[in-house]
Amino acid sequence: MHLAIDDKALSWFTDEFGITSPISIRLFPQYDGFGIKHKGYSLAFSAEPASHPSYAAKLNGLTFYIEASDLWFFEDTKTFLFYDEAVKELAVRYEEETTLSN
């Protein structure tokens, strides 16, 4: 599992959530009938403290985390969050992780 967030996406989170102090952002799958990685699920966010985080990354005063119960959505995946200039909105891209074996 890998999570990358570009600088413009970090700014989007700061603006969208009105962040003025360090905060935790939960990344989780949300059932919505659409989805790129898992049919029927898309990536959602909420500003809330972690209860059982299995993954966390601190970037520019923001802590992004994934709860243990949501790991299935991110397993064997590289998740990239970026700001899409064309639509002026946050976007996500997924890549499957590959394992090299000898």
C-alpha cells in the first residue's frame, strides 16, 4: 500500500476543510454505485480523529490515515491524490502494486 498526495491536493484539503491547525483526515471507501478501483465504491474523506489506524502519513501538518477496517480498499494499491486543473477539483488515480519474485 502506498499513498501520495501532491502539493496542490494538500492545499485543496486545507481550503476545503478550513484547516487552521493540525488535523487528521480519514480516507475510506464509500458505497455510491460508482468507482474506479472497486465497483460500487469510491474514495471519501472526513476530518475526524483516528480510532484504529493501520496506516498514517503526516504531510504539511495534516495526518492522513486509514482505519484497519478500510484496508481492503487500499491493499496492493498505490493511491495518488492530485489536484486536476482541468476540472478544478481533487482527483484520485490508482495503480496496482506489483510484487517482484525470484
